[in-house]
Amino acid sequence: MPSTPSAPVTLGLIVGNRGFFPAHLCDTGRAEVLKTLESAGFRVVALPVDATRFGAVESLSDAQKCADLFKSNADKIDGIVVTLPNFGDERAVANTIRWSGLDVPVLVHAFKDAQASMTIRDRRDSFCGKMSVCNNLRQYGVPFSLTRLHTVNPSEASFAADLHDFAVTCRVLRGLRGLRIGALGARPTAFNTVRYSEKLLEKSGISVETLDLYELFGWVSKMSDADAAVQAKLAEIQGYVVARSVPALALMKMAKFGVAVDGWMERTRLGATAIQCWTAMEEFFGVVPCTLMSMMSNLGMSSACEVDILGTVAMVAMVQASGRPSALVDWNNNYGDDPDRGVIFHCSNLPKDLFIAEGAGSPTMDYQEIIAGAVGKENTYGTVVGRLKASPFSYLRVTTDDAAGQVRAYVGEGDITNDPLTTFGGVGVVRIPNFQKLLRYICENGFEHHVAVNPARIAVGLKEALGRYLGWGVYHHE
């Protein structure tokens, strides 16, 4: 199951040193970096200051000590920060990482030299040393991330942004590796767009557990209305969203469905789901599962419609990145003649925390207008409709390219706006710079019409996690 997104990120800290450079800078530099990391909310595993000269690494012996420390904390460490208060010994840094056995993101940081302190006592040469460290990491086959500026002091705003992005990268990797997703039901026949390769996902550490709808409905049929778990789920549904117009029979069916899904997820250690939401469920069971899916997504257990497993992967990645719920939507409509605006929409199962909280546009349970004409309104209760509240947001789509044997993705940022729109379902208006270029990229590269969205700016860290560390082909729309 994925880790808790809110769990603090733990970093292993490597302080680089090189004997003929001013070692006293390692003492002050180590203290400054530790203070910055801890102030930013990170937990840190670092050599004690007296374990080596100033707690830095510059020899085989130092590298082994640091590697052993990291190895003993391997179940805690989410990423490694290499900081260079002076030139640093590139071999010691690379050996530390190799001997630790850790496969986590690595951020390489170098201090700035001060123009007024360029004597032999105080000149850092970290600018040059960083290149040597990166050269050796490349030789050792260790992927790594870089700060925005080649050299930057820990107190600068630029470094704070680097740490934010690196934390996103660490959380995403922590959440996707070992993720187990439940696929409930068969892919809707009309949706070739949600085909995917389980084997390519498995190579990235993501597993899929399947379940037939028939089996789940069998569990539901054995439940009594009076079962304690059913009554508790019914109360949870009624407390989640306004459902005044929804028949009691439909609410009871949703409660039983929810209990069955909860039990399946617990027994098979699932962290997220993708569900066959139409039309067999409506025709033969008599509700849509959208409210239950909305509730799960709102708790961070992402649930995608139309058995879109790759949509679920993107949702989970963004939940891990931001600690906030994700939604899966359609890139659905143009917005008038504005080339940089569009309408995102689903029927919907969007998590309620993404909607306007009160008044017009606040979340309400209703029926599914699109398929009601085919299966009857009475069989389609359970959607959560409303208007997405204005906020910055990021978007992510993941796909498996079977012909190329690669997982691919695109990611970017924009804004959900307050622009007027009168329609049905779960809906929002978005503004994305150079939106037409993105839409062309989606079409030319065969991406699906679904996209995951999340109310946070997390694109840079997502790109690093998926591209640099998972090896996926990632397009970052900037």
C-alpha cells in the first residue's frame, strides 16, 4: 500500500570534504544545511560530527561509515542530499551511495563562494567540485537531481524551492514503488483508450489486483440491511455529501457496495482502485459507484472510473506529491474562443474537497444524466456534482506505450478559474499557458482523454520522480 503522503520525508545527508581544501567550511556548512533541512520539516540521518572530520566524507573509511549508517536506516531514508561546503571528494560521495545499497533520489548541492573571501583559507571551489561529483555519480550509474542554481546557499529562497521539489520527488517514489491497485470489473467495451500494460507497470514496482464485478455483487447479496458495517457505511455516506433527493434504496445499495470494496481492499492490501462504473452496474445493480469513489479519493485512496488503471497511477502520484486529493477528469470542452482555457469534467466521482464548499456549485449527490436515458434515472443515483473551486493546479497523465516498451507521461501546471459556466456534472474551467501546444502534443502522441488533476504546484518534482528515477518518458509542458 502507498505510504501516508503527510509522513515526513527522511533524508540521508552526505557532507563532502577534500583534504587540501578548507575543512573548517565542512563544520559550518554541515550545521547550516542541517538547520535548513530540519526547519523545512525533513528528518535527517547524518554522520555525527565526531564520527569523521566534521562529520564529512573524504576517504574510503569515511564512505564506509556513512554507508553503514544509511544501510542501518534504509527503511526510513526516502532520499539523499549531497552537500559540498568545499570541493569535496567525488569518490567518497559515490562510494557512500553505492555501498549503502539505497535506490532513492539524490540531490546534489554546492555552496557559493563569497567574492570577498577567496583566500586559501576560505575559498570553497564547490562550483568545480560539483561537476566532479556529478561525473562520478554518472559513472557509477546513480541518477541524481540538481538545484536550480549551480551554487546556492542554504538560506536562499531558490534552495527552499529546490527542497520543495525534491520532497515531492521523494514522496512520489515512496508512494509508487510497491503500490497495489485494484481493478474492479472489465474495461468498458467502448473505451479502448484505457487499455494498458500490467507488465510495464510491474517493472516500475506497481501491481494490479483484479476482481470481477460478479464476485463483488455476490458479497453484496449476502449482506443484511441491518449489518453494523452496512449501517456505519450508510451513515458515512449521508455525512459526506447532501443526498436529499436520493432514494433510500439507492443509498442502501451504495452502502453495501462500499462495505464490499473496503473489505476487498483491506484483504488484498490495495492502496487505490479503478472501477467499471458503467453500464453493467447501473443495469443490474441499480446505482453508480461515484459517491463511494469520491469518498475514497477524498481520503487519499484514489479511485478512477472506467477501469482507467493508468489514471489511478497518476492520481496516486499526485496525492503523494501534494498530500491532497486528486481527481480524474476529461479534457472535455473548449471555453469559448480563448485558446488558453478549457473545460474539465466528469459525471462525477470527484473528491468533495476539490469543490466549492458552500452555495452554488457545492457538492451534491444526484443522478448520472449522461446514461440515465439509456438505463433509467432511478438506476443512476450516486454521482457527486459541483463546481471545482478556483486554485492553482497541476495535471498528469500516464500511459503505457506497448510498442516502445515504455511508460510515458506528460505533466504541467495551470489554474482552475472562476470563469462562468452553466452545465451539469463535476466541472471546472482551467487556464493553461500555451494550451493549444499541449493539446496538440496529447493528440499527436496518442494520449488518453482522461487526466489527473491536483490543487497544488508539483509538476517539477513529479517530472523528476517519473522521468529521472522511474525511467519513464516525461514531457513537461512549460
